[in-house]
Amino acid sequence: MNVTAWKRLFIALLHAPLLILLLVPAAAQAADATLDPRLLPGGEADLPTLQQELERLSAGRPTLVVIPAMPGAGTRLPGLDILETRAFLTATDPFGLEPLDGASRVLLIGSAWAVDAAAEALADQARGRGIALIPLAVDVYAEPGNAILQDADAALILALPEFDAAAQRGLFARLTDASVPSVALTDARQVERGALFSSPGALDVEAWLRRVALRLDDIAAGRAPEPIDSRPELSRSWLNLETAARLDWSPSFALLSRSRLLGEAASPAASTLSLGQAVALALADNLGLAAARQEVDVEAFGRELAASRYRPNLYLEATGRLIDETRARAALGQQPERLASGGAVLEQLLFSEPALAAIEIADSLDRARRAELEVESLDLALDVSREFLDLLRLEASRAVLEADLALARAQRDQAVRGEAAGAVGRGEVARFEAELAQARERQEQVVADRERLKIAVNRRLGRTPAASLAPAEPDLESLEWLGGDARFSEVLDSPESLAAWQERLVTAALRDAAELEALGELRHAVQRELTSRRRAFWLPEVGLEARYTGELYRGGEGARAPWESSSPVVQLGVGALERAGLSLPETGGDQWSIGVSARLPLYAGGRRSIERDRAAARLEQVALEDAEARLGLEARLRAASVELVAAWRRITLREEAQGHAQEALKLAEVAWREGALPQVALIDARTSARQAGLAAAEARWQALQALVHLQRALGITPGPMGALSRDRLLAGAATLALGGEER
């Protein structure tokens, strides 16, 4: 080695530690990546979840560590320049959502860097509905002013990545206090923090973080990441019942049944609970109804399963075969003694009447199940309403019986003092003692009945049995319970007006009842099945098959044809034949084929005829069930309407009777003290007053019970009614069935 080489080696050894120190930080930094938190709906709060996804994807490799970058900086992912693209924002029409009904001025609230572009994307949709869209940029240091909130009818909320959970709660609390319903366009988790509702196209945050993690993992592994060309969406909207209650806004049944319900519709446990809040709580938290909703979601996959028959089937196959050597030798190389082959097969169904019928039947059954879910929800609302009103009835009865108990005790004490003075005998005192004991028993029985019913109501509401429950008494004089409505007064006028009203109600109910809708969809499914069974006798099933097969191994006798021998003499003869134009086949090699087949069974043991006859019998059964349901619905509706009118008229009569009974009791007490009235007459007067009081207390709840039964028969969610529900109930208007407050 010369002198120059020694010098170069010395210099390299001298600088090696320095090079190592320079390379170590670079290697450490290679395991890190920076990402703009504005690309995540929750900002930096979503980074831990993103990091967990990266750890799951690393599968033993060094995990990429993601750290927040400055705004506009960080790792660039293809297709991800901004979180909320124009296509994402306009995929659904937020101005057509129910919380924005009737709105003319809508705020668009978001971060300063995103709100203007989002307003431009949504401007055409807002203009088409005659809505003024007002962009409002917010940050954690500048809250929206009261003036702009007071002028707004609703607010659309973009993702707020720079707001933590507490800051978002504060923002939504301000909107709610200003009576501004807020709709989360991007991040449905804002509903958990106080927003009213989330758009049906809101971002599925978990799926989004998985997509971002996949792209970052590709970059860390040196692979080219696929572009992000779409945003995953949630399957259901989210609805905050507590915010709805604070806004005094009643969501429709359709919205309740399609949404994931959060929060509580009721006020805190120490305050009272209205009937409307109780129904909303039951629809949100009842476990039986939640199980029914889940069953509908599970059975909805039946449509996808039916449609999967029209998707191609691709599979691999392998075959191993062994035949006797004599047969192999005689096959001249076409069937060797030992053969192993593999292949790929593609099958595509081109036409199948049963497959087409299965898709249509699955669609009809899905619609039938959803209608049945609505029926079950209405039945639950009716049960809750009935038990809620029974609680109020028992509470009113308890008040009457407590007053009766106090009166019985006062009369007993008066008799004891009279006995001490020698004015009455021991027999009268004993009679008053017996009356006091019976009054105490009646009062304790009502208290026990109320406690048992409270446990049942709490169970339907999805609450603990011992939870506090203080039902609020509905105001029968308010419009939401038909009080003061001139149209209802006209119904009460005469039997003719009642009959005409019943006819309108029956017509509306038979046209829009969810029970009949479910049976109609079921009838359509059975009719389609019967048609398919009949067509199966003459329509074939047509399919396409493409197959590719390659030999993996051949050996033994017959592995080669005699003309493939390596002998020069044989090859000389083969060459002469080929020159003469006669080619000999080669053994082995790959094979492919494409074929179209049509299959029509001629006889299957009578099974097709049996299936056809069974479908016809099932169709007749559904027709009978539909007829029975129509008769039952009409009977329930007419009975509920008659009972409502009768109960409403009884209220005034029973209150008058109670007043007269109380007056008679007071006169009887005065006469008994003066000795002008026997004890039996006094006790009879008190019994009459007690019975009149109980009858007057029950009259109000009997009217409300009849009203909620009538609402249920008409397909309206039982409870207090808005203007649209009253229009449908009192005018028989069925045109609002899908767009109003009841469904």
C-alpha cells in the first residue's frame, strides 16, 4: 500500500465517528412523519387514534410516529389537500334537512381557512332554496357575537380541528341558548358535544383515520400511496335529544327512527318529565326497540346477498389423478398414468329468474321490516303514553284519597270528642274508626300501584327501576291537546259531525297506516315469488364460464406419446409426416375454454309445483291478514274517536258532579254536628264526595288515554301535537304523513 492510500485510510477512520453522529439523527427522523392536524376532523386530538392505527399496520416493523406540523406543511398525501372538498360537501343537500325547515338565514360556521371555500361550494344549493348562507369564521379566541346569532335561523357546522371538546361544547351551548339549531356537516362527534343533528353524509371518522394511516404506512414502507378520492360516510345521522328538548323542537318519527339518538330528552332527574319527553326517551333508550332496529340492519344484508348472485365468481382449482398403466399406455400420451393440474375458473350468471326475483323480494321484505319497525315504535310510544297517563291518574287519585283520609281522621277525632262529652255513643266512634282504616288502605293501595307503575315506566324508558320519576301534567286547555281548537269543537257538536270526522279519519288511516304498508310490501314479495315459481317452468338459467388449466406434473406410463420419443429413427419419421402436411398432437400444455350454458330442469320430483302452490297459498294468507288488519284498524279508530268525544264531554259533567257532592258533604257535616243528621247519612255523603272526586280526576286522563289511542290508530306518535299533527287528526289530511311531525 502506498503512502497516499495510507493517508486516505487514516482520514476515513478519523471522520468515522463524526459521520456516525450525523447519520444517527437522520435515521431516527426517518421513523417520524409530520401531518397538518387540519386534515383530521378532531385536529391534534385525533393523532393518538391515528397512531394506534399505524401501530396496528406496522405488524412488527418500526412504527411511524406522526407529529403535528405547522398549518399548510407536513406530509403530502395524494388527493388530500383539504379535509372538506366540494364533492364531499355537496354529496347531500344540508338545506333540505328537517332541522332547517323554514329557515331563511343560515350560518356556515367553520375555521377561517375553510369557511369561504365551503360557502362557495354550498352557495348554489342555498340559492336554489331561497336561503341566505352567511359564512362565519370562528376560532378559540373569538366567539360569534349575539347580534349575528339572533338574526340566524339555523347553523351548519364544518369540522373544527382547532377546537377541543370543551371549546366545542361552549360554542354549541351559545347556539342553543340563542335558539339556533346546529347541524354538523363533517364531524358527527359534535352532536355528542351539544350540536343538534349531523348530516346524513357526515364523515366516518374511524374509517377516515384508517385511510390516512394506510397512506402514511405506504410512504413509510417506500410504496406509492393510492390517492384519496372519496370520504367515508356514516350510515346514520346522529341526533341529540337533550339539545332538541332545550330548543323545544320535536323531531319527526321518521327522523327518530333513522337516527342514532344521543343524550336524554328529559330534564334532570329532580325536575318533571313531560309526556313528549318520555316518548322520546323510550324511542331512544328502550332496549327492545334497539334490538328491533339492529335486526332490521342485520336483515338488510339479505338484499346484498341476493344481488351477489349476479356478481362474478372467481376461484382456483387443483386436480390430482392416477389411472392404471394399461389405459395410460393406450392413451398415446393424452392421459398419463399420473397427472397434477391447476386452473382458474370464472363464472358469471347472465340470466336467472329466481335470482332476479330474490333481489326484488329482498327489497320488499326490507321495506316491510322497516314498516314493522315503525309499527313497533308506535306501539311502544302508545304503551309509554298509556302508562304515563296512568301514573298521572294514580297521582290525582292519591290526592283525592289523601283528602278523604284527612276528612275521615277529622270525623273520627270529632266523634271521640263527642264520646268524651257524652254526645255520641261508642258505636258511632267504632264506625268512624272502621272508615278511617278503610280510607288508609285505599290510600296505601294507590301509592303501591303508583310505585309499581313507575318501575314499569322506567324500564320502558331504559332507566334504572329506582330512578326518580315526576310526570308533568298535560294542559288540556292547550292546543297541543286539542283544547281551544275550533275544529274539535265542531266535531263535538252533533252525531253527524262526528260521523263525517270518523269517515275522514278512516280514509286517511287506511291509506297511510304502517301496518298496511308492511302487509303491502309483504304481499308484493309473495306475489313476486309466485310469479317466479310459475316462470321457472319455462325460463332457463343462462351462465358464462371461462376456464384456464395448466399441467403441473405428469409422469408414469403414457407421459409422452410414441412419436415424441427421442430416438433419431422416430424423429426422422415424424419429420417426414410433418413435411407431408400431417401434424401429430403434442402432449401436455395449457388449456382454456369459454362456454355459455342454459339449463332448464324438466322434472325435480314435483318440488317446483309444490313451491308454486305454497307461494299461492301464502299470497292468499297475506290477503286475509290485510283484510283483517283493515277491519281491526277501522274498528280501533272508530272506537277511539267515540271514546275521545265521550270522555271530553264527561270532563265538565264530572266536575259539576264533584262540586255538588262537596257541597252536599259540607251541609251533611254541619247537620251531623247539630244532631240533625244520622251518622250513616254523613258517611254516605263522604263516600259520594270521594267517588265524585275520583271520577272527576279520572275524566281528564280518560280523555287523554282516548286521544293517544286515536293518535296511534292514525299513525301519529302519541303525545302532544304540533300544527301538522292536529291538521291530520282533525281534518283527516294524510298528505303530511311522510313530511310532518308525526312520522
